[in-house]
Amino acid sequence: MVKVELYFNLRNLAGRKEIQIEGKTLREVLKNLIELYPSLKPALFKNENEILEFISIFINGRRLKNRLDLSLKPGDRISIFPPVAGG
């Protein structure tokens, strides 16, 4: 299992801050996450194969860009951030 951490409005959509979930690739983890929390799908994906460009995903603290087939190992930490504005 990997740990998925959701931030800002994504927490509200899922009703949780952290989720333990199965998956061998980032694609599998996100697919399983969407199955559990369907309200996250429009907030994360453009289509089945593409994450929205303004979503930031970090695995173990390293930022990724649309690498859905990246292999994961048990204990990995996935952090998902929606766009953040401030001023």
C-alpha cells in the first residue's frame, strides 16, 4: 500500500486528508482513488490518460509531471496539490 495525501479542496472532495491505497503504478493508485472517491475525478483529470496541467503530484517529495506509469513500492507517499493562489 501507498499513502496518498490530499491538500486544500481535494481534502474536502474526498472527506479525508490521508488515504492508504493499493497500486503498483501511479495510474493504478489514481484509478483506485477515483473509484473510492468519484468526486475527485473532475478535479484531477482532463481525460483517462492525462492529469490536469495545474495539479501537482509529488512522490516521496519529488515532483512528477504526468508520469502515470511510474512504478511505486509499498510505503511510498503520494502528495496531490490543486492550484493554490494567494497574494
